[in-house]
Amino acid sequence: MSEVVRFTREGEIGVITVANPPVNALSQPVRAGLDAAVRTGLADAAVQAMVLICDGATFIAGADIREFGKPLAEPSLVPVIDTMEGAAKPIVAAIHGTALGGGLEVALGCHYRVAVPSARVGLPEVNLGLLPGAGGTQRLPRLIGAEKALDLMVQGTHVPAAEAQQLGILDELIEGDLKTGALAFARRVLAENRGVKRASERPVAPVAADFFANYEAGIARRLRGFKAPFHIIKAVEAAATLPFAEGMKREAKLFQELMSSSESRAQRHVFFAEREVAKVPGLPKDVAQREIRSAAVIGAGTMGGGIAMNFANAGIPVTLLELNREALDRGLAVVRKNYEATASKGRLTAADVEQRMGLIRPTTDYADIAQADVVIEAVFENMDVKKEVFRKLDAVCKPGAILATNTSTLDVDEIASVTQRPQDVIGMHFFSPANVMRLLENVRGRKTADDVIATVMTLSRRIGKIGVLVGVCDGFVGNRMLHQRTREAMFLVEEGARPEQIDKVLYDFGFPMGPFAMADMAGLDVGYKVREERRKAGKVEKRDSRWIDQIVEMGRHGQKTGAGIDRYQDGRTPLPDPEIQELIARCAREAGVTQRAIGDQEILERCLYPMVNEGAKILEEGIAARALDIDIIWINGYGFPAYRGGPMFWADQIGLKNIVAAYRRYAEQFGAHYWTPAPLLEKLASEGKGFYDL
Ligand code: 3H9
């Protein structure tokens, strides 16, 4: 038999074992091996039933994504599953770890499914811009109904075993040894003469005539821009309305369409990039990491409380320090409220809430954090305040503790310089709300030690974040690029574009919200203070667009004051305000800018190309090691649509030479100051290359 699939016999039961680490993906040798193993079992008169089980950490976790985009090597998965399902001898899938995608489709092609209680099953192809293409869209609705099947496939949920059993995906849960339990189950099937149960032969429970149209309408806004969820609905509709064989043909066609789509290509890139960011170039793989058994957070504001929650969620005890008792109590109350909100949605039990709150230890005394393995400072964003905190940390923390700052703008090296141990200091820039947002920009200082970096990258994953390593500069990667977009958006408005027009262009591009709607929601005073600080620090823009600042000076701070760039009738619904249009026109006149009608394409290019250009500078300076680091930051921290792969991946699709050509056009129109391409961008464009060719 093949190296990755073994066939053995335990009495009258044939045992097929897949061994293809790390996740038993269905590469060509596995598909061929499965096919051969099933045929061996069928041909062997002594075999009456079979068990399919996997070695290693998990059941089959899906098709081998690395084979996608290449010509398919036979056999493809569908006929292999057909052979299994068509077998006259019962086959039992024995699941541990995760049965995902093609893995679950293989299991659905088996006649019975058993699993250990810790297992999870799902069809998460949607996250790769695909649909289950080996019968999943046809068999799952036959087992659990169209609606549940759609929920599962459209959300890509990993369903816990107990729930999967309730739904009807699993036949039985096995306590104790899986193989022993699965063999016993197979023997019972034989003894009770239960025969083969083929999912494909069952009907799909009927649904209302308008069910699919309603389902689509229900996800249309939230999942706009993604192709796969809508194709999944079409495939399940085929399952509900066509004979199985016809449904399979429809599934195959829809799968192929997705496989060759730009959306799926981008999402597959994101899948691997999210795993690649953890592998820091130049960092020795064998560097011994520091042990993190406890944490402390300085500052119990919104940010500090959110950060502490991440540790409690991961089961790591965390001390939360605030200088005065009232602020500490307020912070804790917010944390509790957040947990209770989650519990009220059924995602945590009351006991979970208490357990997590129990892991957060409040204090007003620095002495209580002396033994913490990692300390994250989340106090007011001011250099003097931060330095004061770090002097104290240096005095009280045990040797070897990691001292992290959550600064989003300040120089990590300067903060580190007030300590006697700059090698232990690093930035951990969480995004708000810190308990929800997955991105963590880990900022390496000039002197940060390798083992501190490695430990913090591992810790990021442990607390459920995607940690991306960046270097010290103004705004790090995310905010530095965002600054470019904000500036051009302000200019565009001054030149005659309406704020809501710009919002719509970026919303239609795939961002969850446009920059001005976002600014009104976050509070215009926030940006105002940042700009004031920048001006005070002598960071003056060559062209200074003041219209938003004038809005703030009128006392209009956004949604929270009932008016900002827009007016808010009922507190939330924006209404464009003629008074603001006049204010903008007046600002334009004062700045000597002639207003004109501006097209959507110009808006898109002027908002996004400077971000790409800044990304090129960030790469040149080594602030980010790879284009993929930048892409993952923008997708997870700023809502860049995953189906476009991130700004740098997107730029490669546009073609860097086209971006440079646009830069030249805009330089003629507006001058070279803001429109000089970065040397790296220019070089790659002239060589016909992209950022991903670096
Ligand atoms: C599909 O099945 C299509 C079918 O419907 C149709 C067929 C016709 N292939 O995530 P980890 C690698 S689409 C190749 O860090 P964890 C991964 O890159 C597929 N490689 O571990 C990494 O490599 P490296 C549907 C894969 O324990 C290593 O394995 N299935 C695949 O945190 C460890 O991964 C899915 O979408 C793969 N399918 O999580 C499931 N999966 O070490 C995708 C993983 O070199 N996978 N690798 O960086 C997952 O969700 C997680 O990997 C899993 C394990 C939960 C399984």
C-alpha cells in the first residue's frame, strides 16, 4: 500500500489509516491511497466492514491547498468518495482533531461517522473563497437540512462533536480510545445488520419556495464582495431541487468558477500569509523562548481592560493595575459587562464569566506585578507618562520579565531607553476593541532580544491574535499607511468630492466603512488632537487641509454630539449637511483650490495608491519584512477586504507599472511632493515585477 495510506485488518474489519502530516491533507498520494485501500477491503472476502482513521493530530483537514491552481493529478476526490459511498461493505469514519472541507466530505461519503468528544467538523472552504467541491454541498443538506447546512458552510463554522451529533452529522461519540470504539461500532453495525447508509440516497427536507432568495438577501450586505457564500447558496439550492447526480454536476461547475476567481486566489494567499507572518525572517528557529505563566496590564481603561480579557480568555492569570481605586473599579465593571454581553448571546456560560473574571486580579500597587512574566503598559498616549511607567516597571519587575508598550504612535526605543533592560522591551500594539480585533502589531525595538520577539510572537497566537512583527517608525505599518489615505481623502473633499462619495467608493471597494463615516463614529476630536500634536511637534504637511478641524472647532465631534461631518437625526442615521458643504467650499476658496466634479476612479486611486507607495517605503526601510506582513495587518486591523488579498497583493494584481503611471499623471496635476513613487515601487514596476516577486 502507499506510504501515506495503510490498509490493515483487525479480524473482519479492514482498517484504513491515513498518515500525511501535518494535517492529513488530501494530496494526490492520499487520494490514490484511499481509493486503493477501499478497493483492497472490497476485494478481501474476510473483510466485512471498514474503519477510516488518521494518525497524528487530526482527521483529514481538507484538500491539499498547496495543489490548488496547479493541474489536477488523478484521481480527483469525487470518484474516490463515490467508490467509498457505493461500497457494499459499511465504512465508518473515525474522527479526532478536525474533519474539515474535503476531510468531512470523505467522512460524509462513509456510511457512518463516529468521533471523540473533542473533535470538530466543518466545511470552511468559504474562507478560501471556495465551496465544498467533493459532494459536501449535496450530502450535508441531506443529513441536516438546507438551512443548517447553509449556516455551517456560509460561516465556515468548526462544529464541536456534541453539536454535530445533535445535528445528525455524527452517529456516535466515542469516549476513550477512538480506534477501539470505532471497531466496536463497526462490529455492532454488522451484528445489527444495519447495512450501508448512503447520504446521497436521502432526500433533502423540503424548504419554503422563497427560502433561498431570503437566505441570500439575509447575507447580501454583510458578505458583499465575496463570491463563495452566494455560490454555496446556489449549490445547496441545486441539492434541494435536483437529483443527486445533477446536483453534483452543478456543484462541480460552481466550484470551478470559484477556483479560477480572483477572490479565491486572494483568499488562499491570505490563508498562507496568516501562517507565514508567524515565521520571522532572520530569527533563529531554535531560540529558547521565555515562559509566560502570568501577565500584568498597566491601565484599566478601555484598552487595558480589553487586553486583560485576552489573557483571561486564554486561561493566563493577569494582574490589572490602575492608580486609583475608582478607575480600577470602573475598568473592571466594563470588563464584566463585556463578558456578560457575550454570555447573554449564549457564547459563554455564567460559570465561564466568573472563571475569567477570577483570572483578572485588580490592584493599585506596583509591588503586585513584580512576578509577572509579561507586563503590557496601556496608559495615556504621552511620552512622559509612558517613560514614568517604564521607570517604575524597571524598578519592580523581576529580571527576565518582558516589558511591552501598547503605544500606537510613540518611539519604542525612546521608551526602552529609560530602563536598564532595553533588550526586554517591545511594542505590542493592540487594536480597539482589544478583546475583539485579531491584529497585534509587535514592534521590535533596536535592542529587543531575539527570545523576547520569539516569545511575544508565540504569545500572540496563544491569546488568539495574529501577531505581525514590525519595526519602529511613526505610526508603525498600519497607521503610517492610513495617514496617506486620510490625507488624500481630505484633499479630495476640498477639491470637490463629497465626503459621502468617498465613503461610498471605499465601501464599494470592500471596506466595512468609509473614512468619514468612520471618523464621525470614532469622534472627530480624536483625529483633531493627533493633528494638533503633530503640528506642535513641527510635523507640518506641505498642503494642510483644515476643513475637518474647523468642523471640530464648531463643537461638532461626530455621532456622539449629534453632528460631525454629517448631522445625525436619531443619533445614528447620517444626513449630509448643507452648512458643512458651504464650510468646505469656503475652505477651498481660502486655500485657492477650484472645486470640480471628481470621478470614482480618481478617488479610489488617490486613496489607495499612496498607501501602496508607503508600503513600498516600509519594505525598503525594513519596517515590515515582507509584503505579506503588510497585507495581514491591513486585512485584520483595518478591514481591507480579504477577497482582494491586502493592499500589496492587490497592487500586484493592478500591475505596479500602472500605479507608477498614475503617479506620473497625478504629479503633473498636483506636483511631485505627494506624487513621487518610492524607489522600490519604481524599480519593481520597471522590471515588470510585483511586491510578491521580492
Ligand atoms: C477543500 O477541502 C476543498 C474541497 O471541498 C474540494 C476538493 C475537490 N492543505 O493552521 P496550522 C498546513 S479546501 C495544505 O498552523 P493548526 C498549514 O499551512 C480545504 N496545507 O495548524 C501549516 O503549514 P506550515 C478545506 C495545510 O493546528 C500546517 O498545515 N480545509 C492545510 O493551528 C499547520 O497548520 C480547510 O480550510 C491544507 N488543507 O490548525 C482547513 N491545512 O506549518 C484549513 C493546514 O508549513 N486548515 N495546512 O505553516 C485549518 O483550518 C488549520 O490548519 C487546522 C489546524 C484547523 C486544520
